[in-house]
Amino acid sequence: MSPDFYKSWQSSPIHFSSVKVRSDRSLIAASPGRGLFQKTEDGDWSGLSEGLHEGSTINRLQLIGGRPYACTSRGLYGLLNDCWIPTDVSTPCYQYKEEWGYGFAATGDGLIYNDGQKWKKSAFEGSTVYDFLFTPQYLYAGHDKGISMYDRITDRFAEFKLGVGVTSIAASRDYLVGASERGELMVGDGKGGFDAIQYNDIFVFGVVSKHSQVYVCTDRGLYRIGRLGKQFTLFSVKPGVPVMDIDWHGSELYMATLSKGIQTMRAASGCSSENNN
């Protein structure tokens, strides 16, 4: 007979790749190979995969206006009454955001947008777009060839072919960064180009902008980007556990880890508490 702790481990997901925190502190998270789960603040995990195409890979979760969205290998889904409803985006979807009065989706066939009536092609047709980022003047996109920038004022694109796909992008007040398919950190050099930084024994999963900071999710933990003098460096936030994704609720930082469930950390005090359910 299996010991009780083994039964508990089998019945509860501990491997997570993406997490979103709702206003009531309930969680929605993706567990690789097992689908989606939800958890109230004080409750247990329960399945939340109804409506998703069987065998779908969850690429990203988003929370737009309080409504959860799942970007999957079978398209974009929105959650309604605990059931995932497919949108008209049926191609592989990697990111979804609403900006400038439109809905934008990064897909396996470029960046597309919804004008409130139907989805239309926007840019990068024929390329896989993994992530995008809006600023008041610019749209940045990470795709299978590198990074591109669109200037809203001049209506022009600038393309940076980096020889590697960029799967995640983020920005602070001072720099634009990305995560490459090879686990590198791609950093804007301030001269119209990017430097690829490969840290020893660290594989970068993704980058996230929050509170004017850029956080780096890696197989060795969570880091924050900064500088020591003129040197670009990583400051450890949560070491020792593979962190795939993060989200915030007030001062609480939630981390989706590959081996220890959803971890939490109170940013104000720096104290952390684990949740391996």
C-alpha cells in the first residue's frame, strides 16, 4: 500500500508552467501534461479543463478585465462559468492582450487583432509570434526570427534578426529585454541592436515586466534585472527552484514552479511561503 503522502502527491499537481491570480486571490494555473486547475485562497486544487481540446498545450494564461484566457496549441479560449469557450482563433496561440481598443493575439501565423467584429491580420504573416509588448509609442514583438518594433507615430517597422526565436519580451524604463529559445537573455544595447547573454548554468524561461522592474524566470530560480555600476546583472529573488511564470496580487508575488507547486512571496518583507499542493 502506498503511504499517505504518496497518494497526496499523486492527487495534487506540483508542476506548474503558468499562473494567474484573480481579484479574490483564487488561482488559475497550468500543469504541463495535466491541463488547467483552479484553487480558492483556502481551498484545494480542482480541475478546470472542461471545454479545452484534448491534448492541448497551455502556452500562456491571461486575465483581461477579470476574465481568464488560455493561449493554447489549439487556439485561444475564454473562461465562462468554469468552462473554456473557443474563440475564432483556432491556430496555435501564444499571447493575448487588449490594447488601443483592440484584442491582439500572437499566433503561429503572425500577429492578429479583433476590431470587435472579427479577427484580422496585423503583421508578421507566416511567422510565429510568441509575445508582444505595448508602450505609448511602440509595439514590440518577439517572434521566430528575433524582435521587431512598430512606431505608431511614423507607421514604420524596424526588424532585428537575431538568428534565434524570442519567446518572451519585457521592458523597464531603461531597457528592452527578451528570452530566446536557447535560454539566453537578449538585452537592448542602446545602439539599435541586442546583445545575447548566456549565464553559466542558467536557462532563461521568460521575462516579465512589473512595477517598473523586469523579472527573469529561470531553471535556477527567479531573478530581477539590474546593474552593478555599468555591468548588467541578475539579482536573486527566489533561488533554488525552477520558476516558469509569475503574477502579482498587491504586494504578494506568486510563482509557478516546475517542482514545488505555486510559491508565494511578500515583496514588502521578502518573506516567502511554499504551497506544494
